[in-house]
Amino acid sequence: MSSIRRIKEQKHEIISRHSEADNFRASAQVLVTLASLAIFWWAAVWSVHLSYWLTAAAMLLISLFTLRAFVLMHECGHGSLFRTQSLNRTCGFFLGVVSGMPQYVWSQHHNFHHVNNGNWEKYRGLYTTLSVDEYAALTNSQQRIYRTKCSIATAPFAGLIYVIFNPRFTWLKGSISMAGHIVKGKIARPSLSIKAHAASFETPYWKSGREYWHMFWNNVVLLSIWALMCWAVGTAVFFTIYLISASLAGAAGIILFTVQHNFEHSYASAGESWDYETGAIEGSSFLILPRWVNWFTANIAYHHVHHLSAKIPNYRLIACHNEYRDLFTDVTRVKLVQIRNALKYILWDTRARRIISVAEYELRGHAA
């Protein structure tokens, strides 16, 4: 019997045995993360006039704890960190402010990824992975730009755009467009209320009023903290520490997410041939990381278990994997030293239904 079939048969048992949330453990994780961030922010600011090496070390730790805050925020979006939805939403909001991301809006997009993991016709990842035919249609310079965009060297810049620039820019751009829409609507149909005109506004940046107000308050709180920190420690000091640490945290997050789905011959199906459990097992990697890295990333390296069920909290992923390890023999293991190579797999072979590297694509082209 194949492992996928056995997993389907035992899936309910696996989830029921390991999906119970623990408010005490979850609270401890959040408090330790936020307290550590506060301590190392103080250390970074304090050491600026003492030693740049100490400041750099503090910024590195800020990056790691920011990454941990992001992963915990992501888990709140799944409703799995705490027992109650109210605790997940409340902590998720504040962790979203800390990591620079409107948590509720982000979680809606992320949950779409979970529902369609391995179905590359519907979800192509953070880098919008191209199919081999789409890549072939590009010019040489466009192909070079695409390869550069997906490289580890540009990850800090991508991280800065992803967690700092985009959430602010899309909110401002969308809000300005909505204000213009309301004004034009009021002129054309003054009898309708502002709320009614706002409800008729369409944008790709949010899907509902709830998403918009979550974006609004996330940005208001975060920008207020920026202003307060600039006043307290100085604009240059604050933004130097903040932008560098956020870029590194964003880069690490993007790299981790990418290699958890883009690796040698990862499952990449489409349409009716796609299967959820196959996507979880053959389309998600198991990153073999040092314990301290697993701690900072809240065990997200056990990604195959996480995709089997996002309701399993991070503090139960390892136990779940160990108990059912015989079911996970087909999961691709990616070691820390193999991450750079895994990042080369950036093309979707629609015919073979798997992810391949540019080198493999070019070799096939020469053979043809």
C-alpha cells in the first residue's frame, strides 16, 4: 500500500491526536518572543555609540525573533496556536504589527495556498514560479532577471519589499483610489451613503470591509510606533536598525517558504489531476535544520506535517512526525547546506508535473 493511501486512511487519527492547542505553551511562546525583541532592540540602540559589532549582533537577533514572530502570526491565522479564535485574532494582530504584516489579510491569501498546495495552476508561490513554456517565451534579458529575482542574493531586497513596502503601499494606494471612487460616486449619486459607495469599490488589495479595516489599524499602529521610535532614539538610528533587521528576517522567511515547495522534482500538478495529500507529502519538504534554527522558526521545517493539517500547533509538529515517521518516508529531506541548490528549482514542468531547475530545462533544450 502506498504511503499516500495510508496517510489518507489515518489522516483523521493523526489530526485528532496532535491538533489540541495549549494556551499556556502558546502564551509562553508569544511572551518570550516579544520580550526578547524588546531586549535586543534596547541592546541595539544602546550599543550604537559603543560598538558597531555589538549593534550588528543585536540586529541579527532582532531578525531571528522577528522571523519567529512572523511564524507565530502565521499560525494564529490558521487558528491553531491558541484554543480560542479570539486569542488567535488578538495575538495575531499584534504579531502582525511586529512583523510588518496585516495578519488577517495575509492569512486569507495564505490559507488559499494551503487549500491548493501542489496545484500550480492556482498558486505559484511567492516568486510566481513560471512554467517552462512561459520561461521559454521570455527574452534572454527577461530570463536573466527572473533567475536573479529568485536567487538568494536578492532575498533581503525581496524581504524588505514583502514585509515593509508592499503592505504600506497597497493600503495607501487602495485607500486613495477608494476615496476617489467615493467622491465620484457622491457627485453622480448624492443620495447614496458613503458606506454604500465604499461597498461598491473593488480592488485586488482587499476583499471585504473587514480586511480593509484590519489593514487600516495594522498600518496606523505600526506607523505610530515608527514615529514614537524616531522621537525616542532618532530617525537614522531607528530606521537603520529596523530596515536591516526586517530585510534579513523577510529574506529568511522567503527562502524558507520557497524551499519548502520548490525543490528537486517537487510535486507540481494542476486541475483535476491534483491531490491534496500528495501535495502535502510530495509537494512539501522536510527541512533538516539545527535545533536552534527550528526554535526560531517555530518548527515550520516540519512542513509536510503542517500541510497535512494546519490545525496541528507548532509545538506538536515534531511529536506528530516522530509518531508517524513510517508514513513520511516519501517526503523530500532538504538539509541546511542543500538550501542554496534547492533555490535553483524555479520552473514548473507542466508535462512531467514537477518543479525543475533552469539547468535541467536547458539540458533538455540542447538534447532536443
